[in-house]
Amino acid sequence: MRRSLILALLLAPAAVRAQAQPARRSAPRPTAAPRPLAGPFKPLPDASGPAPACEAAPAPVRNLEGLGFYLDPAFSRPDPKRMRADAEAARPLLEWLAAVQSAVERRRKGESGAATCVLAMLDHWARNEALLGAFNREGGYHRKRALAGAALSRLAIREAPGLDPVRLGRTGRWLGEVARAVRPHYERKSEALISDTRNNEAAWAGLAVAAAGIAAGDRGLLDWGVTRLRAQLAQVDERGALPQEVARKAMALHYHLAALDAVAALERLASANGIALSDPERAAYRRLRDLCLAAARDPARMAAIAGVDQVDPWLGDQPPLRMAPGLEIAAIAMPDPESDEALAPFRPYADPWLGGGITGWWKG
């Protein structure tokens, strides 16, 4: 039977034989490599000038035990002595960020070799597994803000020519590892009236993890951070207020501005990577920005919402607009003359937890 079938095929017309042949498999087309996740900063200028020796990196911090300093359930009355003790515990993190971001600013001014110094200081902490040890709750708050500042600093210089690819890879992996250590605390369920899984601390966790995700090339970490952005915007009421922060009473304005810092930076990270807010989310963002701007200009606006006069021990006698980097970043996404007029006297804005210099460097 098989022999006669073969004979029939040999005698058949060419078209029939072609139909009987098994289909040839075409060679698989090469797939394009995924595009790297985008950072939020404008390109660096060309480098010029001498390349001085790098500053020694501060000693890595592996563990940190912070100190809670609020005396009431609303977290609105800080104890000055405990505040100072907590700030002292966190001081090594800020000293490290200051050194890193000083080099970032030198590179932004065109100093040759400064980007290499930034990477070297980040890599020193990566090789020593910094930020991956034991952190209590308050220490964890400091860690995630340091992570946000470090990851954004790396994104600010990562396109500089001549950087060591081994160090780039190692620092990216380390930042991703720290982000994965930060994340579980903010994934737990909490029914507390004021909860760090829903308030500005959750927004800051989102920013830290998202920025580290971009540095590590991990889309999952970026998406996790954007989920926290959307969760914050879903809470904004018709006044533009965040109920979690209104509950902070005398500190309501301080913590609205803190939430906006993280929300505004997260929105820029999302936008840079093609993730758009929905119309309701963008409207909520604008309401939050508008309330923060109005209350920063006139704290009585927030006092009327929170039911108590506003105080801010970190500001002292300075006006709230002095420490409002989130309003500067929000003005990039939503430019308007009123914001520009209000912010102009206080520029340039900078913040260590937002990567250092802000004014003029975040993309529109």
C-alpha cells in the first residue's frame, strides 16, 4: 500500500506533489530586545574640564533602628527630643545621599568624571549589601526614602558615557533587591484609622520601589509603584484632600505636601514609561495639587479642613512653599501661571529623597 502511494505521488502533477509535501517551517524572526525602562530626567550636558578624584563613600548602613516620636494617636504632636534622636539615627543615610547628589550636580554642570563618582559611591553600598539588614518600622521609613533618593540619583547619571557596565549592573540589581525588601510591609492589610499602607508612607514606598524598578530594569517593580500612585489618587476627595492626612490634625498640611512629593514624582515615572492616568485620576491629581498650592500659600485653608491651626516643626518660621518640591514637579505635568508665580521665589528646588536637584531637570 505504501509503495503504490509513493508511485502515485511520483506520477502526479507537480501541483499535487507540492500539496502533499509537509510545510516547511520558516525560520523564527528575531525579536527586538525590550526597550529599557525610562527615567524622568532630561539628558546630561556634554562633559568637559578636569576629572578630580572622587570623594570617599560614607560607610554603608546595613541596619537601622529609628525612633517613633509622635505622642498622640493622630500623629500630630511630635516630641522634640525623640525627633532629634530619630534624625541622628538616620543621619548616615542623608550624609551618603548628600555625597552622591553632590557628584550628580557636578556632572550636571559638565564636570568630567563626576558620574563615575556617583556610580562608585552607589556601588560601594551595593557591594556591602547596605540597606538589606534589620530595620524597624521607623527605620524602614528612612530606608525607603533613601532608596528613592539613591535610585533617582542613579537614573540621573546612567546615560553618561564611559560608566563601568559591571558597576551599573550590580547597582541596578542591588536597588531592585532593596525594593523587594521594602515592599512586603506595604502589602499587608490594615484597618487602622491612620495606616502607613494607605497614607503618604505608602506613596513613598511606591516611589522608592518604582524608581528602583526602573534602575533594575524590573517592570514588575515599576507597576507595583504605579499601583500605589493610583491608590493615593483614589482617596482624593472633592476638596482635593486626602482623608488619611486630614486626620493628622495640626500636621495635615505637612503630610499633604509629603504625599504630593511622592505622587508627583511617581506620575512622572509612569508618564516616562507610557503609563497614563485615567481621566478621573488626572482630575484627582489636579484637585490635590490645587489644594496643596492654596494651603501652602495660606495654611488657613488646610486649618479649615483639619479643624486646627497648622504647625510644622521641620519648617520653623519658613513658609510652607519653601519645602514643596512636589509642587515644582507637579508644575511640570500641569503648568499654569499661578503655580509658576507662587514657586518662583523659592527656586531652585532640591530634595535628597527626590534625587537632589529638581528645578530644570525633570522632563515635561
